[in-house]
Amino acid sequence: MSGYVKDSLSGETLIGATVSVNGHGKGIVSNQFGFYSITLPRGVYAIVVSFAGYQVHQVEISLDKNIEQNFYLSAKTVLQEVIVSAATRRRDENVTNAQMGQIDLSITQVKSVPVLLGETDLLKTLQLLPGVRNAGEGNTGLYVRGGGPDQNLILLDDAIVYNTGHLFGFFSIFNSDAIKNISLVKGGMSAQYGGRLSSVLDVAMKEGNLNKFEVEGGIGAIASRLSIQGPLKKNRSSFIISGRRTYIDVITKPFISPKSDFYGSGYYFYDFNAKVNYIFSEKDRLYLSGYFGRDVFTYRNSRRAFKADIPWGNSTATLRWNHVFNQKLFANTTLVYNDYGFSFGATQNDFTIKLSSGIHDWSAKTDFDFYASPQHKLRFGAAFNYHTFTPNILSGNQGETRFSPDNESKKYAGETGVYLQDDWEIGHRIKVNAGIRYSRFVQLGPYKIFASDFNGNKTDSISYGRNKPVKSYDGFEPRFTLRYAINDQTSIKAAVTRNIQYIHLVSNAGSTLPTDLWVPSTYRVKPQLSWQYAAGLFKNFGNNMLETSLELYYKRMDNQIEYREGYTPSLKDPEEDFVFGKGWSYGTELFINKTKGKLTGWIGYTLSWTWRQFDTLNEGIKYPSKYDRRHDLSVVGTYQLNKKWKLSAVFVYGSGNAVSLPERFYVVGGVLTQEYSKINQYRLAPYHRMDLSATLTPRTKPNQKWQQSWVFSIYNAYSRLNPYFIYFSQEGSPYNGTLSIETQQVSLFPIIPAVTWNFKF
């Protein structure tokens, strides 16, 4: 028996729905396209289908041959959620699944969490989970189990997203109205994923309503959004388009006089999601989806005849074909194009300069799901990715004179991966997820390797032609997870994974910025390697109303990259300023999640250590990484007061960031000189804040199509002035003994209220 699990109203497939046999202890979970397959002997069975936020569907089916059976689930109403009518639904995947460190979030959960300026943000919601920390005040960057932001594989409909931030990282590129499913794997990732050390964030876009047209959107404090979806051909083809734009520039423009020196300056960001799909038959389905987003910053200074334009952003396009070969074999073939680019253009009088950088990929992959039996689900596949890396390329002109310095040329690489994994249930108590991945990375020409003298002058070179191999790396990446069920509510798990990362983010800041560079492994830069070991206890209480877990992990990372001491940004090849070392991270994570009732939410706590050691940094002594945070606590609660009002609150606490500070000050030649401490020897003050929100959903009349809600939110409710960074100010003169040096703290966000109006019809 095989088929799809779908939403009864929209026709959208449901990812991760459980199809089980009542009384037999057998079941299967629908894949990322909603497809399931289960093999049973001839007979009559009570099939139970369940999915979070939907009513349980039970049907009696007589099996005397292979059949195709789709299931349609109905979403619960608010009243049903309040009464807790879902007690019969098993929500024990966290106990029964062999996967470790995986968390799936619904868009409903994301939209319930109060955030900065009322703008819903899935990355900021993920930061509230144990093992995941933020990059700084209000920032969307993710640090997972001691890894850097480049060590997270972030996918949007299978397209890699290289920069996830708008407004220099304060908002993410993900528009929640266009998102269907979010899955984060922070430990024990499956063999199908590769190319990163720390985590996988797999984001799936909505497919569009197959049955009727819908319009939804919202107007917030800084941005508005609008989504339209509906059938192109009922029950056969659908689409969704969704857009979002900030309008601070539009609002402030009337208040800036045309006579102002800064008239014409401004900032805004926008993004656009689109997806269309066509069902040719129960065996074939085609998807085409895309994302386009830009940040646009303009600066004008008429007094100095200076203007600058700084756009940056992502573009992705994904074409996917699903094919069901038979009852047991499902295939997905994908073609992807993605591009990230940054540009800086400035003009002063007759002088013009332009700086650009970025990365773009062409990739193809195919994945197969083979449902050998209820005890064995095999997945295997292959992928190829062709990378083009653009370093900082500078050009310009002054009058009629054009110049183009000897910038380093573009770099090219091919990345290949093949994998096989097996979800194997060995009896009732033991379940294994075992896989192996083989990956190979080849730096390709055109490329030149230069020989240099003692002073760094280039003396000779070796040239490689187009697509000629320059340097290659490869390796096997085993993945193994074991689950042992103590009873129906309790299990223990253990996992070991090896990961290889061939591309690297060159950053001199604490979070991903548009100026950061992606660079490949080359003859000079080796790939990053990691081994991660994890073990955990998982237990549910109250008929799965309360989910709890305690996980321990240790991660070793080799070939870590930092800038050399005394580095200053330049246009030369950044590889020349790299130094290489090792890192390790270990800790424990506690997660308590209440899933049903009027009050839902979770508590997440992480105790962790993250270290780095480089022979040429910090005198070779280990030091806390900038991602190190000893204590990290998040408390998230949502209370359904009645049909109209829903209340939410978030409290976060974290140990202060590790920083390097000046310890001594000298006056040399009349200039105040600082002598810094060892790397990250000091800590900023602890970070904590509370956010509140209340959602008002007015009652609707029977058969009324128009729906609306108002979200009232307060960010940093008690106006905690958390440290963003500190600096030292000086007053007086060292020559007359009046010199005074004081520490000054910079904080970004005090208490910030916001109102958002959402609508749907």
C-alpha cells in the first residue's frame, strides 16, 4: 500500500506524517514530498494516520493486492486545541525515531513566538532551541554545537542559501507565509546531507492550494507581505507567489528635505518566493520554485559629491521531478541554480570604483527511497555541484582613465557525492540508522599557482587550463545512529558521524555579513573535517503530552581556518592570510517540550565548551572560540486564553561573549597604543531579555471567508541594555597627567513595542 498524505482543504502534501497499523506496532513516516509506502501481509487492517496540528484519521482497509491510497487530514480548530482532543494521537517520534538531534518546527509555532519589531523569523525561533545560539543581539546567524555560521548547510527547496540575513543579519530571508516545513538536524545527520560540519536546516516552500484561491498577508512595523496561492487546474496544478518589502525608506523620504546633504540616502530589503507544480499522474509530479531577494543600501552626500550603492542578495531556482516507479520505489530528481552576490559602487566627482564578490552554483542530484519492508527503508542517491567563486574584484575609472588592478581570478570547483543509508528496525527495541557517504572535491582551472620570493614578490607560475584539475580531495563519511527502546515512552540513543566540508566562509566578524567571502579548498587550503559523538535519553510523559530529552555530545574539528595575527583586509588572495588549527566542542543539552493543552511551549538549556588551538595564534595556547557560551537558557510559552486571545512569552539568558580586550595603554610618539590580552580571555556581561506578545483573532461569522488577526508584541520588555560591544574612550592629555581612559558599552535595542495586522481570505 502506498500513496500520499495531504491536507484535506489545500491538497498540500504533509511531510513527516505517520501512517501506522493499529495494534501491530508497525508504521512509516511520509517523506519530504508526502509519499509513504508500507508492506503488509494479506488481511484487514485499521490504518491510523496522524500529523501534528491535524485530526487523527483512522480507516479500515482490506489488503489483497497492491493498492494506491491517499489520505486527507483535516486541520484542528482552535477550540479543539484548547480542549486537548488529541490525546489519542501518538506523538512519540522523538522516542521511537533513530534520528538524533533533529527538531521539526511548524509555521504555527514560529508565528507564535514574539520577535523584534513584530517580524516573524524562523531562524530566531531556532535560536531558542538547545545547542543553537545566536550571533549577537537581534542577529539571525546560527552557531550550532560550537560550529561557525559557514558550518550549517541551509537549504531552501534543495537550493543552498549562502547568506541568510537581511539588514546586515538582523532579519532572515525566510518569509514565513511561503514556508511549509522546517527541519533542523544538529547531530547525527543522515548520509543524504553533506558538505558541512555542524548542522542541516532543510526548509521546504509551500506548494500552493490545489482547490481554491487564497490571499494572505500582513502589515508590520517595518515590512509588509502578501501571498497569493491557488489552483491553475483544480486538483492537478497549483501555484504560490509571496513577496515582502520593508518601507522605512518610503516613510522617511517625505521628511528629508531635497536640500539636505543626505537626500537620496536610504535602505530597504525585499524578497520574492514563487512555486508552481503539476501532477501528471499519481506516479509523476513536477515542481518549479524560486527565490529572489535583495538588500539595497544607498548613501548620498551632495556636499562632498559622493554617492554609494551597495546591493546584495540571493537568487535560487529549483526544478524537481517526482516519480513513483512502483509501490516500493520513489525517486526525486533535482536541478538547482543558486547565486549570491555582493556589490559596492561609489562615485565622487569623476572618480568611480566598483567592488564585487560572490558565489554561484549549478547542481544536479537524484535521490531514491526504497521501502524494502516495514523494517527496512533504504535511501540512496548521488549529487554533483559546480561552484564558481568570485573573490573581491575591483575596477574603476577616473575621467577617461580606466583601471583594473591585478585581482586574483575566479576560482572553480566540482563537488560530487554518493550515499547509501538504511533505516533498519531490528525487533521492537532496537532501531538503526546507518549510512555511508563518499565525497570528492576537485579545484578546477583556469588557475595559476605562483611562486614568490622572500618579500612576497611573484617570481614564477604554473598555469592550469579550463576545467583542468588543480587539486583534489576525497573521503568517506560514515553515519551511524542507534536507538534502544526501554519501553514505549523511553529510549536511549547514540550516534557517531564524520563530516567533510570543502568550502569555507572567510569572515573577520562575529556573524555573517554581506562582505564575507566563500572560498574553496585549494592546493593551499585543506577541507575541514569533524567527528561528532552523541548520546541521549529520550522520555515522554502524560500520553506524549510532555517530551523530554537529555543529550551529550563531543565534536572534534580539524583544519579550522582563521586569519593570521595582524591581518588587515586587502584585495589580495585571502588564502595568503589564512592560518590553520583545530577545534573541539562538548556539552549537554536539556529539552522539555509541552505539546498539548492550553499552555504549550518548551524549556531549552545548554551547558557547553568550545575551544580553538592554532600554532601561530595566542602563542599556541588553546582559547575559547567566539562561539563559546557556557550557559544558554530559553523558556518559551504560549497560552490559548480563549478563542480570541493567544498570549506568548520568551525569556532568554546566556553567558557573555568571549572577547579580547586591551590590558595596557602606552603613549608612543604622542599616540596612545594598546596592548591586547590573549585571545578571548575576557567575557562581556551576561545577556538576558524577555519578549511578550498577544494575538487577537476576532470571531468570524459562519461561512465568512475574511479572516484577520492583530499581533501586539514587546521586544525586551524590561529594557535590558545588553552589551553589543565595548570600546575605550579617552579624555585629557598624557603630557599634563590628565589622561583618563574609560570603558564604554554599546547596546542596540531597548524596549521596542510593535503591532502587526495579518489578513487572509
